[in-house]
Amino acid sequence: MAKLPAAILEAWTDREGPVVLTTVSPSGVPNSIYATCVATYEDEGVLVANNYFKKTLENLAGGGKATLLFLRKSGKSYQIKGSIEYFTQGPVFDHMKTWNPPQHPGRGVARLRAEQIYSGAEQLL
């Protein structure tokens, strides 16, 4: 898994609106959610807090891959594809608890590690 490139970290700080996280069930059925409780983690991935996951959590239990789509304020889109892990304790979970709004439960956190990154059709990683 690669570290997030500087250009992606810059785009991330300029993002607008929620991200779209898509996971896939073990039988191959995709599920997409909007997520607003998100952050990067030590330049090695993107975190999405589990405040109200249902199908997403079921898909995460099967392991596998995911993709996250976000927009810059300019409207330029970025898509991060890679392996996804789920944490309910430890350093990644503790980090999520520092930025997840206290009115949300923060039951766990998914970390997407970049294997491929695109902006439109242009592959950046």
C-alpha cells in the first residue's frame, strides 16, 4: 500500500461535501454511502467513521476492496481504490475518536489504503 501523494493530500484539504464510499459484498453486490465523518491517517489512508453503517459493515466483515470518491471545491473528482480494514480499538480507532463529532456513536472506523488513485481518467497512483 502506498502513502497518499502530496497532490491528493492537498486535494483532500480542499474537498467539498461528503465523500462516497463504495464497498462490495462477498457475493459481489456494491453498496455506496455518503460519509461526512472522514479524515486522513498518517498519510497512509483515508478513514471513515462508522456512525451508522449497516450494509457497509456487513461488507467490511467480508474484507476486500473499496473505493472512495470525493470532489474538490473546483468540482474536480478524485477516486481512491484499495484494501479496506475495520477497527473497533487501537491507534486508528483512537484517532477517529479525536475528530468524530461527539453526537455520533463512532462504533468503529474503516481505513481505506490507496492502491490506485484517479482524477477522472488520469491515474495518479
